[in-house]
Amino acid sequence: MKHRKALTTILGVIIAVSFYLFYVIDIGREMEDEVLIPALLIGMLLIWANFVAGESWLTEKGLDVGVYPDSRNPLYLQGFFRKYSWENPKESIFSGLKGCYFYQVHRVIQAVVLLLYGIYNHYIFGGKENKIVLSIFAVWVISNFVVEAVVKTRYVSLLRSERPGKKYYPFQYRKCTEAFNEKPSEYICSQENLKHMQEFFREEILNGTMKRSKIIPVDEKTSVCFYYMEQGNTAVVYAKVRTYSMKKEQLPELDRMFQEFAEDHIQDKAQEKEWYCMLVFITDTTSECFMNLMEKSIFQGEKKYRLPVGICLRERKIYIPNQKELYKMDKYQFMEKKAKDILGFYQESKGCISANLWQ
């Protein structure tokens, strides 16, 4: 970032000028300085370690996603980013990651304190070292490097544990903080909405635009059916889940069934495709699992876009989750419009957005 490089340059110039003034010129004081020069050199090393390297350690470990200030980054979703840094990423001088920010700020403070101590010692004590002061400072610096190592280890562990695999699990939760809780949009559900949705799928299948899987039982009261189509490098899937009440234990099973469906019905190079997944949950009653699906802000992945839609028959309500995250907002808005059209919210459009628009 340009501001980080500017700060690095400014602090480096200050230390270099101080080195020149207080040692090379020596301003008329003939003495052997045991503190100032080591202080200046260590200060320069601290500044270099702080900003020149930046977050390159993540890139070196193949974890570039760790610096993305959006929903692709598990650290971002779990609250490890400073708010200012992801609202104004180009203006941030320090790292956007809270842990890295902590040790970077401390390192700047250490460099400035060490420089001031070196100058003070040069004038007051004639450059003679004070072992107690230097020992305290050494412990402070080493402690900060220990903090850095712990922070980096923690971040790498989280990123690797959350690294997306080759398989796509659209039903599973993304770990995130409460900051991403978001009330869904609610609409009154009528028989016309349900009829309109059924008519959409029926017409698309009759036209040959879309295919469907068989109805797959999940448990005694739950089943899922997949409607799908492929257009070039795009795969579109509607998963229609019918159940009495959604349970958290059903989600891993639904993901497993989605994988089996994708392997059986989607053509080769499925990993390279752009996926649009609409998950339609039709339940008799709401549940904690159902509301968790609806009340979480939607996150889009890289070439993997999803939108859960909840229909509660007893309450006669339709829930469509909202998306706070700006990353791939256009994909969310497109799928939201598609969902409303399928449910007959836009009667003037005569039912369905054409399948050809999934491009």
C-alpha cells in the first residue's frame, strides 16, 4: 500500500539523518558512543521488518486469501480484520489484520523509543551503555517477535483449516461473527406463489431447458430434489428441500447428497465451472436451524454463488436473506431477482426469467 511505503521511507530517512548528524559529523563531541549507533541500526531493522515485508508471509505460504478484505477470507468473516482497514483498504498504513496491527504498532513505538534513548544517552551519559535499560528493551523487542510468531501461526492454522476444497458444499454454514447477522426480507406467502414456482420448474423441464433428479429422501420427513442446467462454463442448480422442520444435522447430509448429484449429473471439469445455487427450503414450521440460514448475511465464493430461500407454510411467509458484504453483490442481486420472479413477485414478467440469462 502506498501509505505504508511512504511511512517506511519517512522513518528510514529520519533514522539515516540521525545517524549522519550524531555519528558521522559527531558535532564536535569526541567520544566513543556505545549506544547510539546500535540503537539506530536496530531501529532501521525494526522499521524494515515492520513494513517492507508487510503480509508477504501469507503469500509465501500460498495463503493469499488471508489478505483479502472480503468474504473469501475466513479471517475477515471471523472478525480478525480492523473495520477501518476493510472500509478503506488503500488508505490503511498498518495491516488490516488485528494481530499484525498490534505487533506493527509496537514495533514502530520500539524504534522511536530506541532512537530517542540513543540520542538522550549520547548527550547526557556520553554514549555509555546502561545494561539494565538495554536488557529491558531487549526483552520488550523479543516479546513482540514472540507475539508475531504466535499471531502468524494462529492465522495460518485458521486459513488452512477453512481452505476451500475441490468439492462445493452450498448447504454448510460459514463461520462468522455476529457482525454479519442480518434480518432477512419477509414476504407473505400465498398459494399463487407456490403454484407459480411449480409452474416455473414444470415449464423449464418441458422446454428441455432444465433437467431434474429424482426425489431423494433425507429422513422420514425430509426430501430433496435437484433441478439443474448447464450453459457453457456455467452450472445452475435449484435444490428444493421439503421438510416438516429444518434441523442442523440435516445440512451435512444435504451437502453429501449435493456432491453425489453433482458427480452424477454435471459434466466434466465441474471444478472450473461458475456455480449458481438456489436452495429453496419449504417447511411446515420455523426452527432455529431454519432461522439461522435466513438470518445470516449471504457470502459469495469465488465462482460459487448461492442464495437460500425459506418458505414457511404455517406462518405463510417467504424469507429471502440479505447480503451486507459487497463482494459479488451483483451476483446476489441477480439471484434475488431470479428468486422473486420464480415465486411470481413480478407478474408482469409472465413468470420466469429465461434460463438463457444465467450467463
